[in-house]
Amino acid sequence: MIVERENPTTASADGLYVYCVARGDGPCLLGAIGLEGKTVYGVAAGGIRAVVHDCRPEPYQSQDPHVLKGWLASHQDVVSAATQAFGTVLPMAFDMIVRGDAQTGTLAAMKGWLEQNRERFTRLLDRLASKAEYGVQVLWDRAVIAAALVEGRAPLRALRDEAMSKPRGLAHLLQQKLAKATREALEMQAQAFAQDFYARIRGCVDDVRVEPLKKGDGPGQMLLNLSCLMPEGERELGDVLDAIQALEGVTVRFTGPWPPYSFVGA
């Protein structure tokens, strides 16, 4: 994304790539730690500082996935370094670029952007102080859960047992009926699990964002994909996830702490 001044007449020859925003006044230098070894420094206005490097006023693009992966890793490394240097930061998405126009230089455009958003940035910095983002993914093994449902529910168990005792033709019809009933039971169980797990997780974090479900590379099917905001070191979420993980056929993936990317737009 490129942020421009309104109604530019001629594109300027330079831009500023923005990694994050933090509190601070005056100049600062973080060194040659940016994308492709760019020198990273701070631009401040009104008590708010943007962590940036000089760049061309165009998006970073590459068809090489290794290059893209390297850029993303460098972006994250700078955000982490800024967090260590300044405390709470508002991480920007990859490829956030500010540029000026023929009348307003890039540095002035950056300071104007900071001034324009100062109240919102200050509010977010207050809200996110000493907090981090954690990823929570809950998966289940449909085969394991299906077997447990058939064993635990009398109507399904009766269908299974009847199918096992009948001749092949009738058994096949009963097995189809059992498969349909089991699929319906699985759909209901998935909804119940998702609602229950979400409520438990939401109850012990400051905020949560529901992310799109992803296809896994293993046997598990994803039920929940959440980004959670909470103070670093808080243990209650870990206890809740341990209880969910203890359920037969259910797996939990937990990552973090991360800068609160998912909550900067709040």
C-alpha cells in the first residue's frame, strides 16, 4: 500500500518504507537492518515516531518466493528491533510506503501523516501497551471424532451394529444411512466445539480476531483460527488450551508472542 499526499501533480523520486510507529521525539538510527540492508531510522512528529528506510516510491515486488520470504523476515526483524528500542510499537503491514509530491517532499509528507493520525496512534499505543499477539489454531481429526460419536450415541451405534449383522446388500444401505447420520452429527459437533472453544479462549484474552480457516498439511481439519491479544506472560490462555488439547481427536497450535499486527486497525 502506498500513502500519497492528496492530488499529487508529479510523483516524487523518493519514498519512505514504514515498518512501525512508536512513541518518541527527535532523530534516531537503528542501522543497516532493513530490507536489502537498508539503513533504518526514525522520523518523529508530535511525539510519535515512524521507523522507516528510504526507498523508491513503488511497491516491493518479486516473482521469487525466496526473495519475498526474505523481505518479510527482514520486516519482522526491524519491528522486533524497534520494539526492543522503543517499547510498544504499532507494526505496519509489509509494503507500507509514504511519498510526497512536487509541492511537498517525502519527509514533510511523513510528518503530516503522523500528525494526521496522532490521536489514533496514541490511543492504540495506550491500548496495546505491554501486550502481544498470539496465534491459536484448533484442529480435529474427523475420523477419530466420528468413531467416538458412533460409539457414544445410541442411535448411531445401533445402526453400526445392525449393518454388521445384515447380508451384504442390506448392510450397504445401512452403512450409507450411518455415513449420512455421522456426517450430520460431525457438522453439529464442529459447530458446538467451535462455539465452546471460542468462548473459553475469548474469556481469558483482551481481544480476539477470527481469521480465515486454512487447509492443514496433516490429517487434522481446522476448526478455529484466532489471533489473540493479551499481556505477555499471561498463563490463563495456556491452561485453557491445555484443557482443549486434552480432548480426544483435538489438537491445538499456539504461536507467539508477535507484534500486534492484527489489532493495529482497531
